[in-house]
Amino acid sequence: MQIQLNTDRNIETTPQLQAQVEEAVNQTLGRFGDRITRVEVHLTDVNSDKGGRDTRCVMEARVAGMQPVAVDDLSRTVAQAVRAAAGKLERALETRLGRLGRR
């Protein structure tokens, strides 16, 4: 599973951030690793310096032979947004892949 991280101009892409995102994605979605070809993570600072719930994480999983599955989360910090989006993506994949298994 390939993990691609994209950030806007307000969030600096550091090796630590890349490692944090990869760890969260692998921990949450690792069991789907044989079905997922790529996960794209897009981080955006919505309010910049204004504060509040302003970090948006959009996660999109490319599943072999299926349309992409995308989710998003808006949280106070990058870490919270990444973890929450990974959890939402896990539930979305469970639903979508579970339906395929019942057919």
C-alpha cells in the first residue's frame, strides 16, 4: 500500500509528519493492505492563524477493481484529523468490502 501525503502552504511537510501519517494509516488500514493500492492524504489548514477547529484531513483509498473511497474530518490538530479520518475510512471500507463479500 502506497501512502501519498499532500499539504497546503500552511502545513509544512516534514519527515516526522510523513511518519506520523504513515503510522496512523498502516495501523488503521493495514488489514486491507492487500486490497488497497494507494491512500492519498490531503491536509489543509482551513482558518490559518484564526484558531479553532481548522485542520481538515481528506483521505482517499484506491481499492483494486473499485471506485475510490473518500472521507474527511475537521479537527483542532493535524494528529486528531488524521486519526479521525483514518477511522472513518476504515468504517467506510468495512461497509463497502463487506457488501462485496455477501454477494
